[in-house]
Amino acid sequence: MNNYLFVYGTLRKNQPNAFHLEEAVLISEQASTTGKLYEGPSYYPVLVDEEAFVYGELYKVTDEMMETIDELEGFQGDGKDNLYDRKIKEVKTDDGEFQAYVYYLSPDRKEMAVAEIEYGDWKVHELLKQDEVVYFAYGSCMDAERFKLAGIDHYFHQKLGRGVLKGYRLLFSLHLHDGGRADIIEADDNVEGVLYQVPLDAVDYLFKREGVNAGHYRPTIVDVQLGDKLLKNVLTFYVLEKKQELTPPFHYAEEIHRGASSLLSNDYMQRLEGLFGEKFGVEGFKEYIDSQKKK
């Protein structure tokens, strides 16, 4: 029998216990459910069944895999002296909602919940302990002009090259007063962007620019292809409340195109031009493209 399992800590991709799920089927790496995430007394986080959101991955697993995970999580059965209690919860993904098993810290062990983890994402929490991170930009942050205007371009001078995020699609699902902003969603597609190596000071700027505290985007961690090398645990941003796609304003489309033109593939540039010129019909974009071709 197959079951759905939501994981939020060391069972996730590139984490110490991920090998337990090597044979499982990954349904979504951008899944969420209810619960508040805390640092634990050891190297792993703990999840408490409280009003908040936690982000992680959703897998399809067999009964045999569940037995292994039960043992790992210290779950002996309902009503037993468990380290974690196993509950069925609604888990949200870009592809719909699932009923899945989630392991919550037993109320009798609440002293293990040491400190709340900001943003509800263990991998983000761990990444931000580093002095530098790799950042994947797929929207206007590909454009250096905005960095120069903000006086922080020195943080973004180390470009690693063209990144390819596999298993995602570009869309414009964040609604602002003047139009849509870029987002990514899990899909059978690829998104290209610019990879930067940046210090933590740059991350502070990005969190403000992306409106993380305002609830526009949340930080998330993905794996991105750089040439023939897969870069693991790369920072990028994900729209929290995705809405129907909205036409972006011209200045935003121009920033994306200008930033993409130096590194992204010709095929992807054509896709962007098709999106802005044909699909959305961004006012003034076709004229802008014509003027670029004349240079």
C-alpha cells in the first residue's frame, strides 16, 4: 500500500536522513501544512501542532518505508509513549491538496522545542547560518541596474553563470498595484536565471526587496544546474499566495529582459519575448525589442 508522507527536517533532500526516502516518489518539494517549527536539542528540528505554517516535501511511500520512518521518529503507535505522534493532515502543493502523514512532537516532550524557526523552513534556517550563499534570480534581480541604483551592486558582482531550474515553470502570479511579478511553480518545464554567490548582507537586502515580511514571497531552497554541475541548496523566492497570472508592467519586463540577455540561452530569451510581447501584450515591449535589434 502507498501512503503520502510530509517531511520538514532531516528527511528532506540533501539532508542527513534523506537516504531513507531514496526509493520514495517525490510528489512536491514545495509542500506546506500546519505546525510551528522549532530548533530541537540536537541537529534536527521539531514540529509542534500549533497555528502556523511549515514548509517541506511530500512523498509517496510504501508501508515498509513508513515502518522505517516510524522507528526513526520514535513512533510506537497511537496512545503509546511516543517521541513523535503521527497524524494525518492536509498538505498543500502546487498540484493540489493531499492527505498525508506528518510527525509532530508529542505534547509530553514539548521541552524539546527550544527556539522557533523563522520562515517555517528548516533548509532556509540552515542555509542562513553560512557566511555566503548561492542565490538564483529568475526575475528582475537578474538586472544589475537596480542593484546599482540601490547602491548594493558590490554584493552581486560574483555571477556564477546561467542557472537552469528543472521541474519548474515561470509565471506572473504576484499582483502589485501596477501589474504582475515573476514567480515559479512546480511543473514539467525549466526556468533559467542568473546564479550569484552573495554574502549574508545581500540576503538581508533580498528579503526586503522581495517583501518577505510583507507576505509577498517566501525564501525557499532548490537545486539548480550550472553547466554540467548540479548546485544543491540554492536560495530563491516563491510567491506565497499565487493568483491568476497578471500582465507585468513594461519597466518590469524590460528589467527581466535586460538582465537575462547577457547570460540566458537564445531559446529562453525567445520564450521571454513571446511571453511579454505575445501572451501578455505588454505595452511598449515590442517597440523596445525592435530598438534593441537596431543597436
